[in-house]
Amino acid sequence: MPQAGLIERLAPSLSAGAVLIGAEIGPRYYTDVAGRVGASPQVVFRPRSTAEVSRILAHCHAEAVPVVVQGGMTGLVCGALPRSNEIVVSLERMNRIEAIDVKAATAIVEAGAVLEMVQEQVETLGLSFPLDLGARGSCTIGGNIATNAGGNRVIRYGMMRELVLGLEVVLADGTVIENLRKYFKNNTGFDLKQYFIGSEGTLGVITRAVLRLFPLPAERAVACCSLSCFSNVITLLDLMRRRLGGELTAFEVMWHSYFVRATALPHVKPPLPADRTFYVIVEASGVDATNIRDRFESLLAQAHEAALIDNAVIAKSTAEAASIWRIRDATVEVHAAIRPAISLDVSLAIDRMEEFAASAEEAARAVDPQSCIVVFGHLGDGNLHVSVHHADDRPELGEELERRIYDLVAAYGGSISAEHGIGISKRPYLRHSRTEAEIALMRAIKRAVDPQGILNPGRIFEIDQ
Amino acid sequence: MPQAGLIERLAPSLSAGAVLIGAEIGPRYYTDVAGRVGASPQVVFRPRSTAEVSRILAHCHAEAVPVVVQGGMTGLVCGALPRSNEIVVSLERMNRIEAIDVKAATAIVEAGAVLEMVQEQVETLGLSFPLDLGARGSCTIGGNIATNAGGNRVIRYGMMRELVLGLEVVLADGTVIENLRKYFKNNTGFDLKQYFIGSEGTLGVITRAVLRLFPLPAERAVACCSLSCFSNVITLLDLMRRRLGGELTAFEVMWHSYFVRATALPHVKPPLPADRTFYVIVEASGVDATNIRDRFESLLAQAHEAALIDNAVIAKSTAEAASIWRIRDATVEVHAAIRPAISLDVSLAIDRMEEFAASAEEAARAVDPQSCIVVFGHLGDGNLHVSVHHADDRPELGEELERRIYDLVAAYGGSISAEHGIGISKRPYLRHSRTEAEIALMRAIKRAVDPQGILNPGRIFEIDQ
């Protein structure tokens, strides 16, 4: 065990509580939100500063010790679960919101800061950090950046990549790359932060970030609608996009298969009967409250009159809006309720989604007649989530289902990962979405930036191939 | 001259008209929009296809022949001017708009397509490509991507980086990296297009791109306002941002020094007397024409009543709006009128801009008592353009002025290039905005992707240092 020496050499230079070994290492360091379990690590480092991260990595680099980086453990592709021989670097103690600049509308936060805490803190100052996803209560800003998180408001604000102005990253050899400037425009050579955003911790450890903030909307108008056919869903999206413009901040679609299961959960209240094929949550938000609400209501009335939507409930209070959003946020519970199941996250042309969902159901049935399929997603972004329940938990069955549906995604010209990343789970299917030349280029970059291959090894791709 | 052999070996495999030599090479291949002149190249390759680009680069790579890549020659940092021994690869014959997908709101275009042609063509289909800058009539999409162009609508739509969904790039060794997918979300490993966007042609030759399109606004409301003090400019920006939200599509500020010179040009009509210290062009656009116009007018009336603005002219027609925009688009002419002059493009905290402009003027006067300074910029993006006229055209004088003002930018924590890039001209000042660790990482990436260093050598940084 080379790590014993590493701990001895490192521990004296780290702050109190920075090293966990043996029984101090709870299951949270090798279990993820979906309940998957990795190898129990020999040591967990919990640095308190960028300098400590640098010291830890410099030693690991010198001794070729593989490292897995951890945030809130809410990833869905096993990227943060330790593999055997990997030590853990957890950013949990670097969770400060260091500064919020109201004038410049920026926040400097440490990587371990929890998303919801950032959202809440900036709101007290009349600002909004628009990234939002179901895991908001435990996912961290560092994890959001490393995985280029998406979520519910991408249609208006883009993914995490669009929300980061500056980044501080520690490279594998301990070099600190610091660019925490607050300005949006900076064409001074390669935009290095882009390299790290979405690279799943394979190129560096993100330690701090400058985030873009936005004015806090005075009003969030939220409605849940039921629709009878998919072409109406597309027409409704088009109408909302054209008439609300930059004030359309969410357009989430749920197939009946998802809606009926989510609204059956004890903590979720169905706002509408589960008697239609499609359900949409639409949100408009903006700075002029009356204007937004009036336009939103008249647009929905118009859509109802034109028979685009069959039923709609418009939230009359923040509590009612939250109750509607709870349906969409119940993804982990819905997935748990249909276990054993596989979960997919694909990008597709919007007008082929209905056909794709039907083909996926057919393909699943061909593999397992007892399978059933649950579909929902961020329609405006061209992103569907698909869960497939299967008869029993033989891994081969899940793998066969995955293979069949990913083949279908490739045939539809889609992406096998819209927002979840590749990690370990989706690695076998990387070639469905990327060419050999692209993967070779990724490898060349990885070798240049992390020559020992110590950072999150085996995530996205194997280095030696 | 090793290039003679190269031409002989390559020419038979290229299309007619792909090779220019000797007298066929006009000054346009070694002169830029600002009138600067580079070395006259031995050969200009004008490929017609990605395959031809690949063939040319593979040969150059094998024979270590340096290449400079050219688009519309509108760059302002000498990045596309040939240096001695460099051959030219011009994308001018790859200028097709290959496909516009109205439903998906995307366009696939070749790198040599001229920006204005793309704008006009998508508008005929009810869509908009929002990148816009003065050079629109000759700059190319490939150049816009390679330099991560900014322009007038960044405040709403972001820079070119935000407007590119997919990219096809040829690497130095001829490898084609093709990812022309149309979907916005694609977390399948490193987002390789980010490496090439803004890398000024040093990592690959962009050949095709998938662009994001937006609904064509039904209305563009444009006004020109005069203001007495800079704090009013900031308050006006804040008001517009808060009340117009995503419908504020431009907020351009001009110091009196710019306004008076631009409106003195023969083709520009002054909409307001040049009797105030600051001028702002503000644009709101959206899909609901009446709504936009009403809100825009009432906001400006409110700003006038509150004595934020002294005078305002709201364009009453498309022609009047174009006439107002002509003031802002006259940057090249204004710069030409004050020659000899240096030109800067910096990012700064908005609330320090006034102080910075005054300090820059003072610094310039200390070097050259006859100097005078012209200031304008994209205020909402924190981006100022500064031109400094100097007494005579001794290069030392220009260099000394640059050095003093870039020192000032660094002291203000700004960026020495907001949108123009580094190229050759700004290379001496790269360290004002980037650390040694960052530059070392850029070099490592360059070596990994272009090991012979043949692509746009010496742009941004020298390789061997």
C-alpha cells in the first residue's frame, strides 16, 4: 500500500481534520445518490484551501497515486465513486461563499459550496443564480462545473458553462491555474476555464469559481398543462418561445408514464387528472411582474382556445408553484420506484422525440417483455430522460437494454449524454456520440495536462488504448 | 525555398483555382482592414473542401511549413497577416451556407461564409443570427469563431462562443475533427469545440460550423441618448437591464470624444447635438412589437423625467434606426481620422471606467502632450475601446503609449483584450492579463495538438520559450 507513506508525508502539512482513515471513512465517501457503492478508499483528504489541494496533488503526482475527486455525490454516471487503489479528495470543507459583488452581479465561491446555499444567499441581495436542478440541496458548485450541469432553466440561461466567468483549478502536478477575474469578455489567449468545465475532474481539481448572477425576477409564473398529442407540445413550445422570448425560463415535458408515477408519490399533489398523454410545466419569469403574469395567462388562454392544451393549472402562489415543480423534481424517487431500472439522458431533434420514445419502448419490450419505460425531459433543450424498468436485476439485462437504446440514439443522430456526463457508466457507449479522432484528441490533451494520469482515471475514457 | 516542392506535390490533388503564386497573389492576402501590411507570401492555397484543407495541412505538417489562416482580414491584432516564410490558407472559397434548419433553429455554414450573408439569409426564413459587428460585410464565420467575436449584442446573446453548437476543424496533421451535431446539450467527454473557439487559429483550421439561430424579433426599438455624467450612464444601464430583462439587446456608450468625430463623418447624421459628455445607443428587441415599443418609450420617458438622460431620439423607422447605428459602426473611419493612433480593447469593472478613461488620458498626455483620446464601447459587457492619437508615427511613441495604458489596465484589474484577441500586436502584453502558469498550460496544449508548431505560429505566444 503506497498510500501509507503518502499519508505520513502529507499529514503534517495539512490542517486539522484534513485526513480521514480507517473507520473515520463513512459510506458517504463511496456511495452515491442513486445508492451505488464504490470501493472503500484507504484515505480521504479534505483540504481546506487551494494550497492544501495543491500540496496533496503534487505528492500524488510524484508518487503516481490515483485520485478521485468528490463534491455532493449526486452524479449519475459513477464518476465520483472510488475505484480500488484510488484515494479520495473531497472538497466538502471548501464550501465558503467568499464574496458577492452586487454591482458586478458576480459571486466568488469555493468548489464545495452547495448549489442551494448559493441560490439562497444571492437571493437575499436581490440577485439570482439561475442554475437549478433536483439535487440542488446537496450538489456542489465544483461538481456542477466539472460536469457542466444543466437542469430546468437551460432554455433561458444556458448550462453551467455559460454561468462561469472565472475559475481556479489545481492541475495534477499541483500547479495552481488562477483566473478569477469578474469580466465576461476576455480574449487573451486560450479560454482555459473551458477545458475544465465538463471534463469530469480528469484535467484538474476545481477549487474556486466566479459565477454570473442575474437580477432576481419579480415574478415567476408557473403552470402545469395537459396535452393530447406531441405535435401540440411542440406547437406550445414554439408559441411560448416566440411570444415570451427571453422570459420563457422553463419548458419541461413529462410523458404520462412519468406524470402518473410522480403524482402518486406521497409528497406530490397532482394538479391535474392523469388522463392525458403529455404534461408540460412552463415557467415565465421577469422583472415586470404584472406584465409577465398578464402575458402568461393570456398566452395559456389562447393555447386553450386553440385546443393546443386540454387542461391547465396556473399557480396562484409561490407555494402552488413549488407544488407543481415538486412533480418534476421527483426524478430520483420515480426512478427508485421502478427499480430495477436503467436511466438514460439523451439529446435528440425535438420533432423526432415522440417517435424515439415509441421505438425505445418497442426495443425494450423486445429484450424484456415485462419492461416499461418512463419518459420526461427538458424539451426546449432537446433533452429527454428515459428510465427503463426491467423484470429482474441481472446486470446483463440492464446492459442489453442500454445497448439497444443507445444504438437507437445513434441511429437518430442523438447524443448519449445531454447533461449527466460519461463517467464510468456510459464509457462503453462513448463511440456512439464521438469519433475515434475526437477521442484521440481528448487523450492527447489528457496526456499533456495530466501526464501521470492520476486525476479521475478511467472516467470518460481509458488513457492507455 | 522548401515551398516550391510543396506546391508541386500538392497542386495535382487540389481543385482548379486552389493555388495562387507570384503575381496572382494580390495585396489582399497580406493587407488587413486597418491597412497594415505583412510579408508577401510565396503561395496562397484556397481550398474548396474540408478534404482539401486536410491534404494541404498534412503536407505542411510533414514538411514543417508554417501556415497562416485567413478569413475576411478584418482582425485588429495582425493575426492573419503573413510573416516571412508562411504560406497562406484562405477559406474564401469555402463560403457556402449549406443548410438552414428552421425547426431546429440552426444553420450549417462553411468557415469562409461572410457574416452579413448569413444574417441576411436566415432573416428571409424568419430567424436571426444575432452576432453583429461593424465588419459584418467582410468578416467570416470562421474568423468570428477563431477569435470568439463579440460585437453589439453580447449583452443579450453572448459572444460567438455561445452561438456555436457544432464545429468541424482540421488539425495540423490533417486529421479532421467533425462534430456538426445540432443539439445544444452534449456532455459526452471534453467539449472540443471550446478548444478551437477563440484560439486564433493556433490549434486547428475551422472548416464548418453549426450556428444557433433565434426567432427574428418583430421589433427593434433603437434610441440615442445624451447624458451629462457617467453615474447617469450606469444608472440608465441598470434601469434598462432590470426593466427590459432579456429584451435589452444593446447598450453602447460613446464618450463625447467619439461621438463628435463619428457624427462629423460625411455618411453619418448626428441625431442629437454634440453638447453632452456621454452618448448611449440602446436597443430593445423582442417578439411582441407593441409591447416592446410601449415599454421602451415609457422607460425612456421615465429616465428623462428623472433627469437621467438629457436628450433622446427614438428611431421611428428602420432607416432611422440604421442611421443611429451608423454612428457606432464608424469605428474604423474614426480611428483612421485620428491616425497616427493606437487602438485598445479592454475589459474593466463598469464603475471604474470613467476613472480609467481619465487616467488613460493623463497617462497619454504625460508621454505625448499632443495626444488625444477617443473612448467608446460595449458598456453592458464591461468592455471599452480606446483609441489614442499621437503626435507623429514613430513606432516608439505608439509602443510607449501602449505600455503605459496596458500598465494602467493591469492596475485596474482589467483584461488587455476583451474581444480583439492577442494575435501578434498584443503579445508583449499577454502577461498583463495571464499568469505564467496559464501561459505554460497554453503552450502544453499547443504542443500536444500541433507538435510541429505550423499553425499561425507566434500568434498569442511564441512556442519555444
